[in-house]
Amino acid sequence: MPSLFQNPHFTICVALLVCAAPLPAYSQAPVGRVVSVTQEIFTQQSRPKVCWQTIVTARDKALREQKNTPWLTKYWQPILGAAMGAPIAYSLTSHYGADSQKWIWPTVAGGAIVGAAAGPGATAGGYGLASLAYAIWPTSLALTIGFGLAGSILGDLVWKMIFPPDPKIPEAPKPGKYLAEQNFFLETACTLETKTTRTASGYLVKYIHQGKTQTARVKYYPGREIILASDGKPLDELPLSKSITQK
């Protein structure tokens, strides 16, 4: 018995049915002619904190600490010494006669300079013992001066015991000089580093639909023609990064 598929009339009927079948929906969808395609790349900058460890010498560390010390913290002792020396010198001008009044302010300035150079401890100690000696032996200038010098020395020693001076900055090494001992420190340094991130996000497409040039952002590269929906917008349209008007 001959097979049904071998019947030429059956084959012709099947071919006619296939040709008469409706085309897929996407082949009937409207298309727009692509004018230009631009791939969008978004750039984002951030400043993350980046840290690393570094080895520094004792000299470099001391120099950096000295540089970062506030001015008032660095020079508060000379300022205090000058503030003490000026009124002490002014108190001595009470014995000046009428012809010596012009030396009052130079004396005060000199007292401030001596106080700044000697420091608060030496200034306070010298004035204290000198005043004591003058109260006991008012006619002995030598004792007053001697007690004043001794008081300056004692006052400076006591002051340095209470407020130890800053350690001396090591000298810079010279070429060819042997250093018997060196101190190194391991420190963590941090900075804010600018980081740029670039991300590709879709394609910006200009296309012509019904005589108008429109712009849309789509997910895939469209080629020469772009498939549109019934409202004239691409099927794979993505939200625009910024408002773009039609031309």
C-alpha cells in the first residue's frame, strides 16, 4: 500500500498550507532605520582609603613630628618666659630717676628677651631668690645678684624635671660615616586614592520612525534597523540616563 507522504497531491496541499500560514509576530513589527549608535560608558570616581606599612628612621620621625607640632605648643615655654620677664623688668624701673624714664620700655623689652631665652623656670627661680636676698640684705647688691643666679639655675633644673625638653633630633648621616646604632620604626601610612570605574551600559541609538528622529537606550546592538513596538519605541529599550528630547 503506498504511503500517504508519497502521494504528490498530499505534498502539494501541505506546501500550500505552509505558505498560507501567518508570519511570526516579530516579522510584522515596525522597524526604524538606525542613524547612529553610541555605546554608553558611565564613569564613576571614588576615593577609597589605601594604607601601607613603611619603615622610617628615627631622624625622619623626629623631623615629621616637629613639623606637625602646632606653633603654640612648640614655643609656649619661651612665650611664658617672656611674659614673666617683662613685668619683672618693669618692677625694677620703679627705682629709675626722672632722667632715666626713657629707659623704662627698653628695660621691659630686655626683660622679655631674657625671659624668653632663659625659660620660665630660670626666670621664676632667679626672681624669687633675688627678691628674698634683697629683702634680707637690701644693701648688698652682690648677694642679690648671687642669689638670683643660683635661683635661675635651680629653677631651670626643677622646670626641666617637671617638663622634660624634647629629645634632640639626630644628625643627618654623612657619606662614609659609620653609624654604630640606628633606630627604625614601622609605621602605617594612609592616603585617599582616586579610583575610576568605567561601566558599559547599553547603546544610545538614534533612529527614524515615521519621519521623526528619536533617541532611545537599548540593551543590545541594533544593527541597521531596530525593531519597534506599536508605540514606536524599541522592544529592548532601557531607561535613559538623562532626559533626551526628540528632534
